Amino acid sequence: MQTDVTIIGCGPAGIQAAIHSSRKKVRTILIGHPEKSAIFGHEVENYFGIKFINGRDLVDAGVHQAEQFGTKVLREEVVKLEKIDNGFKVLTDHDKEIITKAIILAPGISRKKLGAEGEKEFYGRGVSYCAQCDCNFFRGRVVAVVGGESEAAASALLLKEYASKVYWVADELQVAEPLMAKVEESDIKVIHPGKVKRIFGDKLVTGIELEDGRVLEVKGVFIELGAKSSMELALDINIIPDPSGKIKVDEDCQTEVKGAFACGDVTGKPWQLARAVGQGCIAGDNAAKMVKGE
């Protein structure tokens, strides 16, 4: 599949970027799940001209508006990005490959916590939220991936290239069939249903205990409870975020990589709807201009 502008993230920033990009008559694809946006289901009362509106209604209206202007919406997850000549290659969890001239990163910043005993204590000492960032530190070791969605599956497959053994622990599985098929073809040990009760160790992680009493001896625990993070997406295309995952952009929302833009919470505070929408407008407009050579 070929397109002009691909936007990753279906929150206010990504949707606004799609509206402005598609209004300029360039082929635009918006990838993500609107219902996973941080604003979805929340009440909005501090946005210009709006006394009160439910976030669900606002997001749904925005997606519909983008589609009316010609945006193609893919309710999927991005599992890999790649910089190629004259653009980028995007791979989704439904095994779709998209070749695009410009990319806009608008995935938000939230990383869900597991809430298990020992998670906070062992963060950075065996607990990680970024397989792409930390996989090399666990070369030849036994690790566990925790989570039931496509990003957990993709992380397990990535880690299999480094670790000696990979456990995948999932309470529920909500994974696209093409990605699940790849896991089943590998020797990843899937523990389903399974729920982590605690993470334990000494100075470093040595294992996890499941709620059913099973104990897995592991050196690393990768918690992947949602979509691919902003930091992982950026690193895929050689953008270096700061330690918090913030991506630096210029006044046009252009990153350090030509053709790659970013907008919304991923570019820093304040994490507000008004800022996200404003940056989405700038990123979408400038990405379309770049494609058209304006």
C-alpha cells in the first residue's frame, strides 16, 4: 500500500493532522484505535468554544470529519517503522505494509503500569517498558513479556532474537491473527491465561510469581500493556527522544529526520487538548506541503 502521509496515533493531535493533511488533497492514512486515546470517555470543559463535551463524542466526530476529507483510517497498531529511500515503511499488526512519503508521530505518551508487587522497585533493574530500547541488555538471558495485545506479541518476537528463552504472560489475548500466527510458529512459551502477582529478586530481577502460584525464573520483565511507545517508534527511524520519551520538533513540527513530523503530548508539556490540536494542524499542514513540494 502506498500513500503520501501516514499518521500514527488516533487521538486529537493525530486526527487533526489527518484533517489538515487530507484537506490539502494528499493521500492520508491514520492508524490507531480512537477508543484508546487518553481523552476518550473523559469530559472536556476547557477547550475554546466548548462548554462541555464528552471526549468520546469529540474523537468520534473528528474521525468522521477526517474520513469525509478523504483520510483512510486503519484501526490497527504499528509494530515497526523503517526509514527507506524517499520515505518510510510502516508495518501493522495486521501484516499491512505501507510505503509513505511522510510520517507524523502522534501516539501520546502514556505507558500503562502493571501494578504488580516489585514493579516499581525493579524498574531499571530488570523491569522495562521498552523492548526496542533494552533488548540488547538481555542477550542470552531468559525474559518474560507481560501483556495481551499486539505490542506484547511484537516485543516477544523481537526479544526472541536476543534472549535465550522468552515467556509471554497474558491474562487475555487481543492480538491480530497474522501477528499471533508468527508467535505460534516460534518457540516463544505462551502462558495464557496468566497474571503476574509479583516481581522479585535481589539487586536485579530473578523471577516472577503468577497468581496461580507458578514461578518463572527470569532476568528481565518487559511490560507491554498497550501500543508501541513514542520512544520505540522514534528509535525505529533514528530519532533520539530524551529519557522521558519526548521528541524534539521545530516550529513546523518537523523532527531531526527529514519527512518525519511529531505532534501532541509526545512533544512535551502542557498535555492539553488545545496544544495537541494546534500542533496536529501544524504537522498535518506541513507534511502535506512537503509531499506536494510547496
